[in-house]
Amino acid sequence: MSTTLAQNETSATAREGMAASEASARIAAAWEALRDVEDPEIPAVSIVDLGLIRYVKAGPNGALEVGLSPTYVGCPATEVIRRSAREALAKSAVGKFEVTNVLSPAWSSDWISPEGRRKLHAYGIVPPDRAVSNMREVLRSQQPIACPRCQSLDTQTLSEFGSTPCKALHRCRACLEPFEYFKCI
Amino acid sequence: MSDLFRYVLRLGDLSLVLGQRLSEWVGHSPALEEDLGLANIALDLIGQARLLLSYAGEFEGRGRDEDKLAYMREQGAYFNAILAEQPNGDFGQTIVRQVLIDAFQLELYERLSASRDERLAAIAAKSVKEVRYHLRYSSSWLVRLGDGTAESHARVQTALDLLWPYTVELFAADDVDQRMAEAGIAPSLAEVQAAWSARIDAILSEATLKRPADRPHAWHGKRGQHSEHLGYILAEMQYLQRTYPDARW
């Protein structure tokens, strides 16, 4: 009797252990799949590099919960990103999942990973300096930005708003090339 | 109609109507950079409106989503302050209207981020990050135009004199505003006004513009009473959904 109980307990613990390791394998697979999803407007970086995936966790009903943050509230790429993320997850071995829109805390350009920043720079987009948390800092953040091609500091702002909501347009006066800057928010 | 529903619609409608107005500049701005700037601001505003109208619709619980609220409401059921619907005029007039509303949204959203209503606080905290860039853009243009040539100075001063009376409505607190403030959901409009006023004074002084005197003002967009301009905006914005209801593409 006591042996059976002990055996049952062992197998229950083993089952829980197996379920936990299965969940963590699915979570790892989900991250892996999401790492291949590119931002449609900046194909150089993945949505994981940009810090758009807030979490991947096992939900109570067995489905994985994936939290996705928009960069800018009106950014049309957000819809495409959500669809691409769903497609990538559906193709991989993650089982049931749900993609949730996460508004709070609001996405910050500080969440772009070091790898993401390196890729942005290599792509010709200057990565954001640091987050600006109030109006005074936004007004002050007009310091010179180094050209991603020739590193000259002799650059000027052409347009505070660029081809996408997250970028501003600049020009290098040394090599005369235009370049984009990822805005700090 | 519940207080929260009406309050959220006021904010959402302000963003939606101003966003729609600004988008009229697309392809017509004085320079490509300004086309990009105004279009990007319009896009952010419409993004804010989507979040706010979705929330209003869910809260109401009668099955109206953001699209139903944007495309299927009559003029009298829109609750934006009528400053937002005033015509674009020349570029200077658009910039003046933008500075007045950007500074209002900045001060309002900064405080609304601490709202007791979590959803509203999240929307405000997200939006205020974008509004700071709107105000940086609009206020730097106002300084350039005001402190520019005699012609540009005269034009923006005229626009400021024309639009100033409409700012009174932004801060005219009615029962809804008061109850929302008492519930800890909305900030006190008196506090928002004091902060807005100080910010606007600093910008106007740098732009060498004269602040017009406050005058009593009779329009009440926040109660659904609008100027003639809103009807034209809605006619254009709602045309497709009203002609082909539930059309998708």
C-alpha cells in the first residue's frame, strides 16, 4: 500500500516535471520561431531584436500566451507583424497559442537588443540614443548624430518624421548621404 | 450615456477629427518633409483614436467597435472640441491649431497616465510619448514662422487670433469632467489648463507672438454641438462605409 502510494507520488512528480519541460521546450520553440519574423519596414531586424515580444508563457488552458507591443499606436506595420508572428508560430511546433496586444508598459526604444542595435547600424539606420521620458528631454535631444557611413558628426536633420513613424530623416554634410535615425521613445 | 463612455469618446473624437483634418495635407504640403511630418502626426492621432474608440465600444457593450463608432455616428454624436475641426487654412494656421492641441494632449495625457482606470492610463502613457514629438515639431515651426519674416509673423498672429477663442472649450469642465475627476479617472481640467497656459506662453514668447485675450465662447463640441465644418469632414470620412456598409478590403 505504502509502496504504491510512493510510486504514485513519484510518477505524479515525474509527470509534472515532464509537463514543465514540455512547456519550456514549446516556449523555446516559440522564441526561436519569432526570432525569424522580420519587421516588414526594417527587414534587417527581427521583432525579437526590436523588443516587440514582451513575453511568451504557458497559459492556464494549455495555450502559449505571446505578448506583442506596438512601437507606435498608428503604425500600419503592427498589423503585418501580428499576422507574420501568428504564421511563424503556426508553422513551428508550439501547439496552441494566443497573441495578445500589450500596451502597458508602453514600448520603449530602450528595449531594442544590443544585437538589434548592431543590425540597425549595419543596415544604415542609426539606433536610438536613449529613452526620453519627458518633454524637456525631447526638446534637448537635438544633439549631432554620427553618420552611419562615414562617422562624421557634421550632420543635419532634414525631417523630424521619416518614411515610418519610428524614424527621422538626416543628412551627412561630409559624405552627402542621407540616412535615417531611429527616434527615442 | 455613461460618463466614462462619453469622456473616452471626447478624447477619441478629438484625435480622430484632427487626424482626418491633417491628412488633407498629404500631397499638398509646402515641402516633402512637411508632408511626411503632418502625415505621420495624422497617423499617430488616428492610432490613438482607434485605441480610445475600441475602449469606448467595449465599455458600452452594445457591439460597436472602433469602425462602427468612427463611421456610423452622426455629427451630433461626435464629442470633440470644435478646435480640432477648424479648417486647415494656410500652413501657418494648421501649425497654430496643432501647437494648441499638442500642448493640450501633452498636459492631459501626462496626468491621465496616472488614471485609476488602467486601460485609459495605458493608452495615455503610450500616446504621450508620441505627442511629445508632435509638439516638438509644431512648436519649432511656430517659432520659425512667428520669429520669421513680417509676412509669416502676421499670418500666424492672425491664425492665433482666429483660433484662440476655441481653446476655451478644451478646459470648460462640465458635469462629466467633474465626475471623472472626482473618481480619480481624469485629471482636473483646471490643473491641465494652468500647465498648458504656461507652456503656450513660453512658446508664444519665443515666437514673438501676442497671446490673445480669453473671450466667452458659445460652441460646445463636447456636448455634440458643432461648427458647420464637422459635417463636411464626416461626409468624406464616412462616405464609403455608409454607401457600402461593412465593406472590407
